[in-house]
Amino acid sequence: MPKLDAVTFKQLRAIRAVAEHGTLSAAAEAVGLTPPAIHTQLRILEENLGCKLVDRGGAQGARLTAEGQAVLDAEVTIRIALENCMQKVRALRDGQSGVVVLGVVSTGKYFAPGLVAMLQQHYPDINVVLRVGNRDAILRALQQQSIDLAIMGRPPRAPVVETVVIGDHPHVMIAAPEHPLAGRRDISAQELLAQTFIAREEGSGTRIMMIRYLDRIGEGTPYRSIEMGTNETIKQAVIAGLGVALISQHTVTEELRSGRLMTIESAGLPIARKWFLLHRQDLRVTPAIATVHGFISDLKGSFLPKL
């Protein structure tokens, strides 16, 4: 009965050397052993497999039997598999391979796919998994440790995170071009608060920012608002004249450039914020995570939409 668990790399190396060099003495010299040592390895291998692997006599020197050739074929497969394994280990160790889950708040969907494409171009063996959600969803993912890195605005207090600023993130008040406040520069808080505001859903960082801004300039003055679930819906609602909206400038770059939307100038606008790249302080930072983190940080926001 073959004893497969007793087969060693040294035994397989001996049969490969014999196949390549034709004699036990030449094989021994090639691998740095003595001929008796090569003979011993072949004998043990034959005993482990229960068959003859090498014909040692004759004018042609040592030749592999059919069984020996089968073992040699297996040795080649094993050696190639190990070489591939070593390459993968080196890539993982050097941060050139692996999986990184990147969470991005909803506003970031306007630049995140392009950022991931850049990462894939530079590091094709790192699988960057992109997950997009509102602020609450990304914070929940951080809590659950289901994402490695996150891109968002204001960093959370919990969980404890390590952050780096990756770029400016201005927020602007937008209106349709024909809106009476569009293009004016002397708009009072009262005039602004008299408008209908198109707001994101509960849990959105942009909605939280809008509420804080309006409460600050209005000192608690009530205002009308309509809730809509996506930035795209909000943009279309504003273009249609349903109201005005506080929104990330990065989500409306093309509409502002083309004139389909205009900004409203009022005290405290635009609101200057920053984009942060962050991860949990207790995250085990793999080489692949470190590579992705360093790549994004070094871009210094060059991937962000520009007006």
C-alpha cells in the first residue's frame, strides 16, 4: 500500500535529478549529495510507493520506469504549484495582492468608481471591493468590521478611527437658473429660510449638515422641506423648480458647468468641509490595505471632481 504521507521533497528531487542527468553519480553531483545518498532516497521512495521507479542498469544508465515517469510528472506539477504559491506569498507580503473592502458614502459615488479603476490599473492583483451607502450605513459597516477603509466627511466618534485628509469637500446651495434667488449675492437668512428645501433621507451626512446650517442662520426658525432619497433625485427636483438644496459640489459639477443649476450666495456658503480616508484604529492593516491607503493618500484629492 503506497505511503503517500511519507513521500518527501528530497525524494522527489532525487528522482528528478536522475531523470535529468542519467546516472546516480551525475544526479548526486547536481544536487550536492553523494551517490549513496541519492540511492537511499530513491530506495525509500520506491518502498513508500511500493513499486520500482528507476532501472539502474544497462548501457543507457539509470532510466525511469513508467511508474517513475508518473512520479516525475507529479513532481513537476507540485514544483510549479509551489512556485506559484511563492509568487502569491511575495505579492501578499509586499502589498501587491489581496482583497480590500472600501466603503464610500453616497456622495462619493461620483468619484469612487474612477478611483477604484485607477487602483485596478496600478495594482491589478488587488481586488478592491467598493461598497456605497449613506453615512449611517458606512458607520454601521465600520462598527461591524465589514469594510477595511472608508471615505466620508466628518469622522465618527465611535468606533475610534485613524484619519487622513484627502481633499476639499465644499457644499453649495443650488437652485434652478430661473429661481428668483439664483445669481443674487445679497440674500438674507429670512429670504433663504422662506424657500422649500429638498433634503436627503434620515441618516445622510448631507441632511445633517443642512439642518445644522439652517438652524444656525435661522436660530430655530421653521422651514419647509421635502425628503428625497438620492442626490440624482434631488438634482432633478431642483431643476424642475420644486425647491433649493444644500448638496456636495462634487455631485453637481457637470450641472453647474452646463448652467442647468446655479448656486445661491448667502452668508456661510459654500460650507467648507473635507474628505477623510479612515479606518478603525484596531484594524489589522494588511500589506494590501496599506498599499491602497497609501495610493489614495498620495493622490491628495486629484481624483475629486473639479468645477
